[in-house]
Amino acid sequence: MGRLCSFPNQRGPVLSKKSAAILAKEIVMKPKTNKLSTRILIETGVIEKWVLSLKKIPHIPTKVMGLLVLLSIVLLVDVTESRAVARFGTRCQADYQNDWRDELPYMWNRCGWFVDELNDTDTSVFYFNLHNSRSKYSSCDSCGTGVDDVALMYTGTHGGAINDTDARLVMWNQDTRALSNTDSWRYGDEATRVSIFAQYACETLTSADSSGQMIDRWRGAFRGGLRMALGSHDKLWDSLTTDETGEDFADDLQDGKSVKWAWFDGNGDWYEDQDVKVLASGTGSTNSAAESNCVSRKNGIKWQNFTSFAAA
């Protein structure tokens, strides 16, 4: 018995570790920001208890505290879990044929920095645009540059789904979209068996029309063994403050966060409200067992352990 379970995130903006590190530097450079910056660092959870302990030490100079905070962040960021190297692929688009869709001027930074960061520890198999790429999401089984040629597929483009039978990813070609049901998406069948399909695209995981319709849009894609789909239940923004979200997502994967929280925190932003969401699969002999398995996978899968979770 199969099951799909989702988890939306509708929290306010959050800071990435990179932003927290910048604020730590500001503690050193601008002593008057000490109180505000320390509070923000605590709220990010980067150095929560450690900063609170520092604040209890009497007469600690502001510059010394700032340097200690910055050192603690560096030490935390550099701790990674030892594991096998995994394969990933990337397809993104910022401009569209005959301007048939609005330009996404920060998409190249987002995708390029994602590739640069994750390629430090893993293997980038391909990074291409979305020209003539609709088949790469459907009939391109083990063609070398399709979804099932990698363990993690990252896509950045316009998206949609609400009141439609398909989840949609916009291609460069005019009036062309990759469509989940129409194109018979089925992921995880091939030799590499894609496990994680990440879409920096609006609305592809929406359940605003109904949870049942969302599941119907994605049921076929999961039937091959796909473990998780990452996307949005409404809006993901393309802006100056979100151009590092790809890199932050990759960094959180490398740091051993669960895939769910790497997606949520990596795409968090101090200015834009990011409507991120994840969808996971699960199996069991009963509905309750399948639901429990789905929740366990949704919360427990990491970039370092995804192969230990059996394909649903």
C-alpha cells in the first residue's frame, strides 16, 4: 500500500548561515549592532546556547565576543558527515523564447551557485538550460541528461498546477511546458534511480484546489521509486535577496540537515516570504503503516542517507 505525505512551511523569513556570518562580522565592525545581531543569531539557531553562555560572562569586550561568535559559525559550518559521493543534475531557465514568460534575472546565479557548492562534495553530471528540454522530464530514460540519470535533480523556472491535472514546469520554447500526467512522469525506475526532485518553481506542490488533486498530479511520478519532491505550495521569489538560495540549499545538504529542513532553511529569506513545501512517499501493509513510513521518510531522509530508505 502506497502513501504520499506533504509538509508545507509557512513561517516568516529566516536567515541563512551566510547571512548570520555577515551579522557576526558586523558585531566586530559595528559594536552598536551587538544586541540586535546577537538576537538574530540566536533566532537562527546557529549558535543558540553558545551565544547565551557568552552573554553571561561579565565585561567581555564586544569585539572579542564578535570574533568568538564568528569562529563558532566557521567551526559549525565546516563539520560535515562522511559519506559516498552522489550524482546530481541541474536544468534552469532565466529568459524565454519571444518573451513568452517573464524573465527570471537571478535564476542563473541561483542555479550556478547551487552547482558550484554541491560539486565541492559530489558529482555534477550536467547543468543545462531548458531549450528543447520537455522530453528530459519524461521520455529521456537514462539518456544521460534526464531526471533519472542523477540522484538529485534541481530545476529552476516558472511553475504552476492549481486547477489543473498536471504539475507544470515552463520550458524556454514558446508555449511549452513539461507536464506531470500528460507527459507520464515516472521517476526512479532507471539505474541511477532519482531520489530527490527539487523544483525552484511556483505552485508545483500546491494543494489549494485540494489535497486529492495534488496527489493525483504526483502519484505517477512517485510510482518508479522517487523518494521526495521539493517545491512550493504557492510562491517562490526571484530577487536579489533570493539569488543565494540554491547555494544555501546545497550547503545545508552538505551539513547533514534532513532534506526537508535543507529545503526550508536553504530557501528561507529575510525579505521575501517563501512558500516552500515537500512531498514524500511511503509504503505499508495498512494505511496507518504507510502514513507512518511516509512521515519517517519525510523527516529522516538526508543527502547522506537517502539510499538507506527503500524506494516506495
